[in-house]
Amino acid sequence: MASGLAANLDRLDRVGRFLENVALVTLLSGMMLLSVGQIVLREVFDTGIIWADELVRLIVLWLAMMGAVAACREDRHIRIDAITHLFPDRVIDVIRVGVDVFAAAVCGVIAWHAHRYLQLEIEFADTVLVDTPAWIAHVVVPVSFAVLSYRFMVSVIKRIHGLMYEESQVSQ
């Protein structure tokens, strides 16, 4: 039964990775096409799309947030590790557990406050892109930080499991 659960979780992870990659490629392609199209419209036809610049800024926000999630997924996020070459691997893993717990907590707090901000945007009926509710465009912030918090905690669990499994192998 455990192997069936592991297989299902692995399948869900692969689907999630695929969807994240598709979204990143789609957003980046759309941003590039919109930006180049806007330049062509301005320079060649002396016109432009009135909401295109704002949409490009929102796409940059979405790309940044989804890129952060993808980087965390691959454990390739920015990490300051100036002292890691001074310690053995086991000590580094223990330090990374603490750092990842802290990062998960910070991302959770940011997700919570971004959610509260979204509630204010809903309450005040803020709009973007002429008449689109702003919360729709900004929902990526709390969702991404919640996913980041989740990914950091999964990393913590995996590292702790690895440390415990390694220790049980050494004692046998």
C-alpha cells in the first residue's frame, strides 16, 4: 500500500511540475509577444494597446512568483552558504533543516498577510487592466508563498528523514 501511495504522489508531483513548466513557458512567451507587439505598434503604426504595459507588469509578477516556486521545487533557490565548506555534510544538513524551517515560517507569514491584502482589494473593489478585479491578478502572491512554505516544509521532512535513516544505517 505504501508503494502505491508513493507512486501516486510521484505521479502528482510529475503532473505539478509539468503544469508549472507549461505555465512558465506560456507566461514568458506571452510577455515577450505582447512586449514586441507593443513596440511594433508604437514604432510602426504610431498606436498601441492601452492596457498592454500594465499586463506586462502583471505577467512579470506572475513569472517571478512561479519562478520562485519552480526554483524551490528544484532546491535551486538563492542560498547564502559561505560557511558550508567548513562543516561536514551531516552538520550542513542539520543547518539546512533549521534554515528551511525558518524560510517556511517566513513564507507562511507572507502568504497570510498577502491573503489579508487580497481581502482588502476585494472589499475596496480595486481594478486592473481597465475593469478586471485586482485580486484576480494578485492572487498569485499568497498562493505562491503558501506553496513555497509547503515546499520548504517538505524539504525539512525529507532532510530529517534522510538524517534519521542515515543514522539508523550507521548504528546497524
